[in-house]
Amino acid sequence: MKLKVGIVGVGNIGSIHATVYKENPNTEIIAVCDIVKAKADQAAEKFGGQAFYSVNEMLESGIQLDLVSVCTKGEENGGEHFTPTIQLLEAGIPVLGEKPISNDIKEGIQMVELAKRNRIPYAINLNHRFTPAAERAKEWIENDRLGKVHMINMRMWINNPVESSPWFHLRALHPHSFDVIRYFCGDVKRVAAFMMKGEGRSIWSNTQILLEFENGAIGNLVGSYDAGASYGLELCEVVGSRGRFVLEDACEQLSFYPRNSIETENYSYLGGMRNFNETFKSRINSFVDQLLSGVTYDQVNGSGEDALKAQLIIEAAIESWNTGTIVEVKNLEPITGGLK
């Protein structure tokens, strides 16, 4: 069985999604959609499928879709995700959205609630967790190799000169950071945030965020849009009572350091994954495999709910900086009526 796939928004990221689907033997692209007619037409010619110029037009055509990637963009890279996602979920179609789930928490909640109410699998491209190195590190935690998790230190920075909203750096980049943090250490309870504007910048392009987790662990995130590419994109260190691991650039290097030994385990390019761009393939194909196996809406790996929880941490950090206080991260239960 092949999943019949559509892509909404066929710019740079949408084209990456389309390339992965085109290469996957279990998927067939039958629709590409963009409000820019030329983009839709060019994508149809390159990747196959019928070109559409609105989601309504695509849905009203009567074609049967098993999965749609929503790769629109908008303010803070998330301002145009809401409407197409709602339309598709209302039509009963599983969605793989781009991050952030939305730059508006209320919109994110509505999307997650709709998917839950209609029991539709809803995923977000939280691709940093979908690498052989990250999965190996997760296994170490689940198998108690680290012992009790004490802390996490996370760094995520790139050189992005774009001047957008004051919170562009937080809302556009750090859904990835906080998803990785939650993936390894669980839900965050409280945050305290500090920020600064880089030289010549009008946005808060640098941040340091202190974290306290529901399970008692502690940690921090250092993030920046002012770092050079030579510094590396990402570093994640998780420290436990029996040892620690260091994961570099999502997929390239993973090391384990026992607490009471000088022995070290080092792994490079696990699973043959060599760079960040390859994480799109592993993430998209994982959701395809889950759909083919009949995944239920509440068992999606890298779900809309996961993305919403990451976004709630970001909003708490913004509130912390604005108020100069330690801020409790909102619990989803009172917001969504017991979302699980």
C-alpha cells in the first residue's frame, strides 16, 4: 500500500518534504498546493501530482489524501500554519506540520485539540529527535544507563541575520531545542530567562534560559542567532548519577562518559547519517511508517502535542524576561481539559 500524499507550501522546506516523499517507495505525491501559482505548477512538474492553488480547492477536488505536509511559513516561521492545518484536520486527513506548531499559543491549542477530538494523527517536524544518535542516547536513558538524570546543558545557535519580530529567534529556532530537552528529560516546570540583542540588532537574538523539570532535574539552554557556522549548530549534554552523554549536531557525534571510569565510548555518524539535512528524511519516513502501521492519534512520535509543549516553554521564557521573574510553565491539563 502506498500513502497518497499532498504538500501545502512548496518553497524550500516544502520541496525538501516532496523530495523525501518522492524517494519513499511507500508514498505517492498526488497533490502540491501553493497560493503562488508558479510555485505549485513548478512543483507538480518536478515532483508529480496535481497542482492546486488553495487548500479549499484541493479538498473540493475529491482526491483522496492519506497524509499532507504543511510547509507554509509566515511570521516567526509559524504564522501561516493554522488555517491549512485546521482545514485538513477537519477533513480527517493526517498532517505533518513544520515547526513551530504556531507562533500563537491559542492557535496551537486549537490544532492539537481538533486532532485529539477527531482522533487524527498530527505530527510536527521535530526532526532533531529522529536521528540514530539521539535515539541511541534516549535508549541509554530509558535503560537506566545514566542512572537518575540530574541535569541537561543544551546549546543551539546559528548565524541568522534576519530581523523580524522581537521574539523571532525564540519562536522560530528553539522549538527544536526544547523538544530535544523534553525528549531526554521530560516536562519543564519553571524557567528563568535572560536575553540580549546582538550588536546592531533589534531583536532578542541571544538567550540563556534556566530550567527546572517536573522530575527535579535542572538544566539550561544557550541560544543565539549571532553565532558563526564554524561553532557548530548544536550540543546537548545530559548528566546522570552513573554517567553522562554528549550529543553534537543532532547526528554526527555521540559520546558516553561513565561517572566512575576513564573509559569513553565514541560514535560517529550512526546509521550513516552525516549532516542535518538528512534528518528530514528520517523524520518524515518515521511518520509514514507510523501511519502505515496504523498509529493512533495519541501515539505519534514528535506529535502536535509535543510541539505545543515546547512552545509553552518558549512563551514562559518570554514572560520571564519581560517580568524579571521565575515563571511556571503552563500545564496543558487546565488549558485543554485533560489532554494526554
